[in-house]
Amino acid sequence: MSTDTGQVDVRGPRFAAWISTAVLVLTLAVSAASTTAAAIILSAQAVVFAVSAWRGPRTSPYGLLFRTFVAPRLGPVTEREPVPPLKFAQLVGLIFAVVGVVGFAAAIPLLGAVATAFALFAAFLNAAFGICLGCQLYPLVARLRRVPAA
Amino acid sequence: MTATVAALGIATAIGVVVNRRSGVLRETAAEPEQDTSSLGLSDAGPTVVHFSADWCGPCASVRRVVDQVCADLPGVAHVEIDIDANPVAAKQLSVLSLPTTFVFDAGGRQRYRTAGVPKAADLRTALEPLLTI
């Protein structure tokens, strides 16, 4: 597992959230015509979530796109944010994406649509408003982790 | 289509409300005696207590704001508590998210609380009357 525990430019995760939002909107739009196609698109997004949760935002697929094509066109970094809550947020996204894939693949379109809508809700909240739901949950997780040691 | 509209609509509504409330100092209702002896509060003037952690991004912004206000108002003390190092204090003050900031008066009573990054002007406005107590 990556030891990416440093800090990243806040604009990177926001960029990734916009792409996730677009992919999730596409998934829901396509699901009206083909749940199989929706499952395939959502699977690809699930892989992105998994890699991001595992390796961190810096070396995630969307993070690499940001570093290669977007960051060089932007001004210097003015604000950074820590990596661990971002990785946890990607893990939460992965859980919803996996449930969505199972729903679409198992011909339970309602399950697929609801799980994808939850992921879309979180991704759009992050992209448009800078509110990372997974990051908000992270203190509770950190607190639960501490309990056995207390 | 319904799921897309619902997800984007609810996210927009929540995003607007949360961002509007973030960092707004709220006066704390009078509480029964609270044991604040372990927080390291000043007894000579008000204290800003700010909960943070290594993994909290906006906590650095809170630190900058509080340091700036404390520089302007020398009678104000600043205590930063790492939530990982002092979970007991976080539990005592029901801190569920970071950053969370409190203002205590010289008597150790909690007067204000906010989640998010407070504005320097709001913090100054809240602290100035407490300096005269």
C-alpha cells in the first residue's frame, strides 16, 4: 500500500470530483437504456475509486490527469489538504460504486440507481461546494479506531 | 433521470446551507458547570480553544485566523488541542468534526462555538466584550 500520507493541492481532488460527477451522471443516463452498459461504466469508476483509496489522490488516475494536463496551467499552490481523509472518502465512494455495479449487473436497477445517486450526491457536493463527505466522516472513524486502545 | 436530478438537487441545497453556516460563531447556551480545568484556559482573559489534527486541512487556516486575532488582541489566549492526542477533551466538548473552535471567557465559561473556519472579524467582535469582563 502507498504511504502517501502527505498533503496535496486542494484543486486536484476537486478536479477528480468533477470527473467522477460526470461519469456518475453518464452511468445514470445510460442505465435507462442498458443496465449492462451502466454496470460497465460504473465498474470503471469503481476501479478509479479503488486505486485512489489504495494509492492516494496524487497517483490516482484522475490525479495523474490533473498533474499532467491541469496543474501546469494553474497558478502556484495556495492551499493544501491532508491525504488520509481523501483516501477514506474514495473508499466510501468505492463501496457505493460496488453496490451500484452489483445492482445493475444483477438486474436490480433500483439498487444500482440509488447507490449511484448516493455516489453522485457526494461527488457533486465535493466538486461544486468543496464539501468532502468522507472527510467529514473521517474524525468519527479516527475516534472509533482509538477506542480499543483507550 | 429522477435519481440524477434528486442527487444534484439535494447536494446543491445541502452545499449552500452548509457553506453558509460554516465558520459562523454561535453563542453557546448557558450550561451547567463544565469542568474546563484540563483545557489550559487563561484566567486573565478569554481563551480561544481550537481542536485540530495532522490530517485536518482547514485547521491550518483556523490557526492563521486565531493567531492574527490574538496578535491584535494581546489579552486573548490561544490553546490548540490535537484531537488525536487529547480525545478526552474532544469528547467532553462533543467535538465531532474538525476544525471546531470555542471561545471561553476568563471565568472558564463556554461562550461561543463554531465548526469550520471562523472569520477574523467575527472572532474579534466576539472576543472584545469578553476582554472587559
